[in-house]
Amino acid sequence: MRSFSAALRIGREQVLARDNPGLTRLLLSVVAPVFIGCLVAWPFVNETVHKLLLKVVLGSGLGTVALTFGVLKTYRVTNIELAEEKELRKITLQALQTIAASEAFKVKPLDSTQKSFIRDLLRTKDADGTLLRPLLELES
């Protein structure tokens, strides 16, 4: 169980250390539609709303420009980091499956953080969690 816990902890730390490289893209996907929506709505709103809408257009426009430059500047690096994170999750899942398949593996209940990370690993497309799913059902 120690090796299982260690592999789980190391895998979780490595995934968390990647610091969510897709965050800039996510923010851009929120800010850009706000900017476009405000521009489209501009001719249809009455004069009292124009001041507020102008502030929103300027803020979201500056945000869109800044985030676009950020996405373009880090596009290649972000794709590499996302691929590394995907590979790390795959390797961690394989290591946990191998340890769980061992005859020397003694099953003990997992804490909530460990269960959460295993659930997160099992959400991936190619995840085979036949040996790990029973561990999630154990009560602490």
C-alpha cells in the first residue's frame, strides 16, 4: 500500500505542478464572446446604457487583445505541456494498475484526496480502471 500511496502522491503532485497551462485559452474563450456580444448589442441599446456598455467594450477588448497575444506567444509551449500532462496521467494510471495487480498489494481505504485524484484519472478516454474502481468504494 505504501508504494501505491507514493505513486498516487507523486502523480498528483506532478499533474498539479503543471499549473493548468490551458487557463489563458479558457479566459480568452470567455472574454472574447463578451467583447463581440457587446459590439453587436451596441446599436440596439438606449443612450443610458451606452456609458456602461462602453466600459465593458473597452475592458473586454483590452482583455481580448492581451489574452490573444498571450495565447499566440505560448501556443507551442502550451500544447507541449498539455501533452506532457496527458502522458503523465496515463503513466500514473498504469503504475497504479500494476501495483494494484501485484499479489503483495494490501488493500486499505483511501482518503478523499486520493479517491478524488483516482476518479480524475479514470475520467480520461482510454482509462481502464478495473483494478482501481473497487478501491474507490472502500470506506475509510
